[in-house]
Amino acid sequence: MVKAKYQDVLDLGEKLKIQNGDVSEDNGTLKIKGTAGTQYEKNQLWDKIKEIGGESPSDIVADIDVADSSVFHRHTVKSGESLSKIAKHYYGDPMKYKAIFEANTNILKNPDVIHPDQELIIPNL
């Protein structure tokens, strides 16, 4: 029953390719564990858990590790994106584009010029 309630969380885990995943149910509590690629992916899972179960759900226990804690996320640029749009997506603030630019000066020479398929580091702030 509780597994069905949180099916969207499990589906998101598959979409994010969570590694070493394990799901079990014990006395009405869903226990999930696994390793997300980045902190951003871990946050996405927690946001989905809270969306379904509220701020402090008592029917789910999640133990989610992060494989690469050196970055917040790695983003592949899509056509039409800008650093400010990417910053707004990850940080909620388009002005944080400067942090993304600084973290990627090895491949970016101008914050106004990015290209599709470039992989950018989204730094921890």
C-alpha cells in the first residue's frame, strides 16, 4: 500500500539511474536506499518524497547517498539555454550564472556564449 503511494518516487529513482537501489516495506513503512549521482538528484528525490508525504513523512525512510559531492550537478546544455536560465533552474536565481561561469572557465571564455551538448559543472554554493 505505502509502496504504491510513493511509486512516483521510485519511478524518479529509475529515471535518475539511482545506483545500488533497494526498496522494502516493513510494518507500513517504505524503506528506500541508493546512491544518487549528484546532490541535485538527491534533492529531486527528497522534493518528490515531501510532495507526496509532506514535510516530515512518517511512512517512508530514505537513505540516499551522493556519488559525486564535488559538484552540485553536471548539466548538458540544450539549444536555447543561457547561463542565467541554467542558474535559475538550479539555484532559483539567474544572477548566480557567474558561479557557473567561474566553475567552467576551462571550456567557457565568455558567459554569453555556450553551445548545445557542452557539459557544464554546476558548483556547490
